[in-house]
Amino acid sequence: MPASTTITVIFVFIGIAYVRGRMGLRTTSPNRIPVWRTASFFLGLVFAWLALASPVASFDGKMLMAQMVQHLALSTFAAPLILLGAPVLSLAQAPSSLRPCGEQCAFYPVAIAPSI
């Protein structure tokens, strides 16, 4: 399987987990995550996909300018938009089958963060 297909599948999985978590939050607190945050999260995923798996990504080894466009898209657009989407709130509410550690982690970001 090509790397771009793998990245696309991973992003689709992340999007599904985000939506499932958002649906769980909506049942407990309808105003917890506004629609603009969801749109921001998915726009950030689109920018990340454009930088990593689109045809632009195929030029990163051949042209320095294409690699710089990737860096700018990831650091300037994708990362802030994904963070504005409040992924911690939504992914923490995702069903345990969508979490990488299942039932063992009740809070997804804490489970993958290094111990301090």
C-alpha cells in the first residue's frame, strides 16, 4: 500500500473518531464544541493531507520549494487549525473501540503522553 493511501486511511480514522467523540459530547452537553471548532479541525486535517498525501507531496524529494510548501502548510495552517478544533475534548469522548489503548485509557492524550 502506498504511503499516501496509508496517510489517507489514518486521517479518515482520526476524523471518524473525532466525529464519534463529538456526538458523545453533544448528547451530554450540546454547546460543548461549537460547529466552528469542528470545521477548524477538519480544515486542519485537509491541510495536513494536502501536505503529506496529495500530489504536492510527491515533489518534496525533487524540489526544495515543494518541501517548504509542505512545512508551511503543516506548521502555519494545519497544526493551529487542528488545535482550534479542540481534539482533546472530542477524542477523549470517542468510543473505546476507536482509542488506541481501548478501555485502559479513559483519557486519550494522557495515555500517550510521556510521564513527567
